[in-house]
Amino acid sequence: MEIRFDDAAAAKIKAHLSPDKKLLLTFEDGVGPYSQHAMIHMQVQFTLNVVPVSDNAPEYDGTIDSNLGPIGYKSYSEEDLDAHMAVHLNERMNQLTLSGDIGIIDSNLGFIDFTSKDGLKNNPAR
């Protein structure tokens, strides 16, 4: 499985990365410390999270290759993902979209930097 970030999405995310941080792709199902809520509707939701490297995050037992480095994810969420995915940034709307060969997976991919005190507040997707 792989994710490719377009140039605009990569620039937005790289601004939050450093050697002491890592990326997680969170299936928003209420499981784990970075899931914001349990799904209460029929929509699949994902969030891209920046977290400390020191957090072993055991719920994130899978790894996705990307052009920004490895991304942890909950392996049981694989059924909602695709082998070849892309993240695009709509700069006008400041909105990330996660898509795959199957089509759009999440049209409003959240982005939360949990290493920032305003990370949750600044999540434009929710």
C-alpha cells in the first residue's frame, strides 16, 4: 500500500514534520488516543495526524509507504483504503482529499498536529 502527496499537500504537511515526529492515518472509529469520535453515520472518515515519534501507538499496527515517509495506520481499516492512494490539497478551500484507484475515499481528510497546542482547534476538516 502507498500514498503519494501532491506538491501542495506535501508542503502543508512537511511544515509540521521533524525527526521527532511521525505521521498516522487515523480511521475515525473511536479506537485509540488519536481518534476523535466513533462513527455514528454512514460516512468513512480519516484524519492524518502528526504525533511524537516516542509514542508507540499500538493500535497503529500497519505501515503505508509514502513520499513523506512511513505512515502508521490501524490495519483493520485497510478494507476502506486502496493499494494506491493520493492526497491532494485544494489550496482555495485548504481541504485535503484522500483518493485511490477506487475513487474518493475521504473528500475532507482531517489534519491534526497533536504536537501543537492548537492542533485540534486548527483541524479544518471537522
